[in-house]
Amino acid sequence: MKSNFWQEKTLAQLTDREWEALCDRCGRCCLNKLEDVDDGRFYYTDVACVLLDKKTRACKDYQNRQAKVSGCVKLSRDNISKIKWLPTTCAYRLRLEGKNLPDWHPLVSGVDVSVEQAGIAVDDQVYCESEVLEDELEEHVIHWVRT
């Protein structure tokens, strides 16, 4: 994967390995989201999926996540265009929209910590969903300074 495959290929043309490499491991997609039924906007919370490892921002059981977590969405070439809640910083969303990856993306910067350094990564200050009642989620809505 020495080439800039993410610039040379469409999402549909990516190999499985390239598809996975496109993820910057920010952890934002693993946060609970609320949708406003009136305007369709999504609001992120500081409440993370029970399977999110807050230190690595990786799923603790990636292969079995959909069986273990109700509502877990597996991003794929087939559904990516239908998922409206992806963060504006998400590489899948950016490439779907024909935009370039930002300088902090590990594929561009060459270092994994650039996501943290840019302030994009979910840090260990998020709550695990097992610690928060569902009817308290509105109290946990967050607004990112950098999106």
C-alpha cells in the first residue's frame, strides 16, 4: 500500500485491506448519537459503545460486534452512501464526497498519533454506555471544536 490508493481509487474499488486502512481510528463513529426527528440532524454524545477501547479507539470484538451490540452498523461499500451520521472528518465520508484526506490522517501524515495530535480522536474522557441511562443521553450531547 505504498501508493496513494485512497486518491487513485473509488471506495467501491478498494480492496478489503485498503478499506480498513482508510479508517483513521478516531472512535467518533462509536459514540452514541441522537437524531432530531424534526430536522434529521444528528447529535453526538460523549457516551461510547460498550465495545470501544477508549485507549486504542478500536473495537474490543471487531469480528463479532454486530452480534454483541444491537444497532452496530458495519460500514461497507454498499451502505456508505446511506449513512448520514458519519462525522465530517471521516475518511469514508470525505472520499465519498470527492474530498481529500486531511493532513492529520495517518495515511497522509504517516503516523498514527496524528489523529490525537489534531484533536480529532475520541479520548478517554468519554463514558461507556453501560454507565449512562438511555434517557440521560441528551445531557451528554457534545459539540466538537474541530470537525
